[in-house]
Amino acid sequence: MLTLEAMTILRVARVLVDHVRLKHWRNSLGTIVAKPDIARHSALPPDSMALAAKLARQVERAAARLPLHTK
């Protein structure tokens, strides 16, 4: 199910990038950080790290299955 969700979200993102001006959706990208806080991420519990890795694999898998250009 995660792969299907990732495929849907990637398609929506592609449409936004291709057809909607950035000024209309830039606020949905999150906050800009002047200096990355790397130490904060290394303190995540192991179960959170496992979930993040699982989600990353699902997004990569979904991107490979889509008939559009992804990085």
C-alpha cells in the first residue's frame, strides 16, 4: 500500500512542478534552515530510523514504476 501512496504523491508533485507556479505552493515545502542540524537526526530512536528507511525504499520503488521523469 505504501508504494501506491508514494506513486500517487509523486504524480501530484510532478503536476505541481510542471503546471503551477512556485509562488502558489512554496509554503508547503517547509521552513528554510540556515545551517542544517545534523546532530538532531542522529538521535532518532531505532524504530523511527527503520520506518524512515522503509518509507524511502517505498518512494524509490514507486518512482521506478512511474512513466515520468524522477530523480
